[in-house]
Amino acid sequence: MKKIDKLVFGSFIGPFLLTLIVVDFILLLVTLIRYFDELFGKGLSFDIFAKLITYFSISSSPDAFPLAVLLSSIMTFGNLGEHSELTAIKSSGISLVRALVPIFVFVLFLTGVTYYTNTQLVPKVNLKTYSLLWDMRTKKPALDIKEGVFYDGIPGYSIKVNDKVTDEHLKDIIIYDHTNQNSQYNKKVTIADSGRMYSFMNQRYLALELFDGTRYEENVKETYQDRLDGGQFIRDNFKSSKMVFDLSSFDMGKTDEKLFRRSRLVQTREQLLYGIDSMSRDLYEKRIQLFKQVSISFRFTALKDMEPPSKWLASKAFYDSIRSLRKSKDLVVEDTVRVNPIEGSGLKDRVDEIVAQQRTEALEGEEVVGGLQDGVNAEPEAPVSKVIQEKKRRLADRDLNIQAFREYYNPDDTVYYDRMRFTNSINNGITNMRTAKNRLTTILRTVESIERDQRKFVITRNQQMSRSFACLIMFLIGAPIGSIIKKGGLGMPVIVSVIFFLIYYILNTTGDKWGKEDVMDPVIAVWMSNAILLPVGLFFLRQARNDARLFESDAYVTLIHRLRKFFEKRKTLKEAEVVN
């Protein structure tokens, strides 16, 4: 590595690490503030919070890396330009593009690291984050009885203490017992002059000793006659009494991580592809089921002979083969590894190659069918005469059914005509139509739900790659802008980086929303932000090579002055022509 490369890379790596820590810390605070009310005040230990903060820091890395690259690039080349080091590099015959090479190589390496992080590390960390976050959410607050306030953290009890001498000794205690589900209102009340509270058995149980008190209770099993006689009332005076409460509900359990594995945010790139294939199979299965349901529901119409498009059947068979291959692959590999691990791994690779080859061949000849209407309009490949004959046959069947119905229920036939039977047949027909409509509507809603979930999976899978590629985009924007503005520090670089990152964030959020709502193809929607910002970065790179003065006010003042002189000169020439 030459000295120039060492100088440029050394100027970049320090600000990059600093900005990465700062940006990650800011994103971490934003995430913690979102869950502040649900996590704090529950008596959780420091190691649990440290684990959660570590998980959140890794989960926020997909957004932290691009912003850190953008800000550090502007700061680095801004400092080099401000101290005339960039001018010295150019004067020695080294172009700006050559000066960017060491940082560009590092950013390429960082892009690869980010890709691995987004596709492998972040999903696994998200799985542990959601599991831990659920445990922290469901944990009850720590036992903290305050003076003059009813505490209902213990299930079935409301406790009020008017005076706390110490954390253990209490005075003027009121306890409402609501453990009886059949009892309404406050029918069991305990009042004590003083008490003592302590925990035992490793804080699993809480003991509350009461002194000089009275227990009041109304009988909840009294009859109607007992109520008319005034009811049954029990009063019990005591010198000392002891109540024991179970605090096991205050402990934080460990939720099974398998409960969160269906979420798209905790799945790796391979798992997302498996989910997309499974949903594609379910889509074709539901669409084929829709045609079968139509044939069953409309038996006396031309729709009874409607067959699903052959492309749907072929696509479903393709995805069924992929599913069976994956299942057989897992079984064979599991059995083979016990004998010979080398042969087992080779067989697994071979099956992966077969699956990939079949996928490529099928997708090359597959035409995606957008919805039911396309399938209804799709006619099988047949001569035109056969298609016309088939349509005529369906119409003839329909006419025959209508004619038979009219002959069977002929009002002029006084022998067989039965108005009640006629009315019942009409009502049965209406009922069957409503039932068929509800079944078809249910299938259509299921198809829409599967399509929506599939779009989300496609978006997540492409975001794992697009966010990695964003590091390279941000470098192509930040480095030229830094060399143009020639301002280091945290002033102008922070303002410019925040502006461009907001643009990137808005485009990314808009694309994510459009992809989920099917306004735009999910793949195009995800890559929209990078596709828009890449030409912007190349434009700034071209301007930086030409030493453009885009961010200098003097350049715009001079341009405005030249335009003003140009228009004044034209005005003078026109006035001279009028005078002549």
C-alpha cells in the first residue's frame, strides 16, 4: 500500500468507527424509548438489560452502516479538502478516483460483511430479541407497595398501606380479597393496625403478618330468603394473623423461540426462499380449489365443466416437487451422515443443485398468472372449431336445464303444479347460491392473504441485499460531496448526511409500503431507493472530478450576475433596434 493510500484510509477509519458507534447508539435509544413503558420499573437485573441492548445494537446495524459510511466519507474528504491535502494529492498527478480506491475496497468488504450480517446474523439475533422482549413484557412489575395507594400487583388482592415505617414494618393496612370469582364487590375485607412483610424461600413467597385487626366477610352462598332476612355477615377479630402470597408470577420465564420462527424478520435468506416457495404452492392450490368449488357449486350451468388452467397445475406440481425434494433431502442427509459424513454432505450439495436446476428451468418457461380472471380467460391450446363446439355444448346444456325446469314447474299443469314445491325450490336455489358465494369469498380472501404475506417475504428477502448495497451507494455520494464542500468536522457534513439519509429513508419506506400494498412490484419497490440514489452519486463523482463548485455561494452569485448582465444586454439591444 502506498503512502497516499495509507493517508486516505487512516483519515477514514477513525471517523467511521466513531460515527458507527454514535449512529448505533442513537438508533438504540430510539428503540429503547419505544419500549420504555413496557420494560422499565419491573425490577429486572442489569445482565438482562445488557443482553437486550446488545441484541438491539446488532438489529439496528442494517441502518447504522450506510449512515456511518455516508457521514464518515463526507468528514474524511471534507477534512482533506479543508487542509489542502486533497489539492496536494491531485497536484502530484493522482486523480480523485484513484484516491478513492483504498476506501472503496474497504467499503466493498464492508458491504460483504453487512450482507452476511443482514442475511444470517440479524435474523438469528431478532429471534432471540423477540423472545427476550416477550418475557420482559409479560413479567409483572416488582413488588413495590407505596403509602396511600392501592397495590393490585398480586392477583386477587388489593392492598393499601397508609404508613410505611420501614420496608418491612407497616401500619394501618387494608386488604380486599377478590380471589373468589363468584363474589361481586368487596365482600371480604381485612383491616389491621400494623403488620410485618417479608419474603422467604428465595423470594418465591411473600409473608404478611397482621396484628390487631378485624376480618369482615359476607356469605356469597346465601339464598334468596337469607337476603330478605338481612343476609349473613361474618366478623372475626384477631390479635395476629398471617397471609402468604405466591410470587411465582413475578419471575421472568423463558419463552420458546419456536413461537416466533414464523415471523419473516427472524428468517435467513434460505428460510425466506423456502417460505416464498411454500406460499406459491398454497396460492396455486387455492386457485385450483377455487375452480373446483365453482364446478361443484354451479352444476346446472356452463361453469360446471370449467377446468383450472394447465399452467396452474404445472406450477403446483413444480412446487410440490420442490417440497418433496427438500423433505427427502433432509431425511437422506440425516440417515447418511450417521454412516459417512462426507457422502452425506456431497449428497446434500447434489440435491441442492437439482433443486436449483429445476427452479431455473421452470421459471424460464413459467408465465405468472395474476389472478382468477386471467385463468378464466385462458383457453387450452386447441383448434378454433373445437373451442366453438365446446361453447355451443355448454349453452345447449344450460338451455336444456332451463327448459326442463319450466316444464317441471309448469303453472298451467293443474295436476303436478305445486306452488309450495316451486317456492321451496327457489329458496333452496337462493340458499345454495349464498353458500357458494360465501365459500368462494372465503377462498378469495385466503388467496389475497397469502399473496400479501408472500409480498412481505419477497420484500424482506430483497431488503437484506439492498441495505447491504446501500453502503456502496452512500460512499459514492459522501466521498464526492466531501471533496466538493471541503468542510470537515461535524457541522456541514452532519447536515448534508442527514439530508441524504432522510431521502434514502423516505424512498425506502415508500417502496416498502408500495410493495406490501401491491402498488408496485415488490422487487422494484425495494430497490427503488438505490436505483434513484446511484445516478446521484455518479453525478457528484463526475462533478468532483471536474472540481465543480456546487456548494460555494460565490459560484451562484457569479452565475446570477452573468445572467443579469446577459438579459440587460439583450434589453439594451432591443431598445436600440426600436429607436433605429
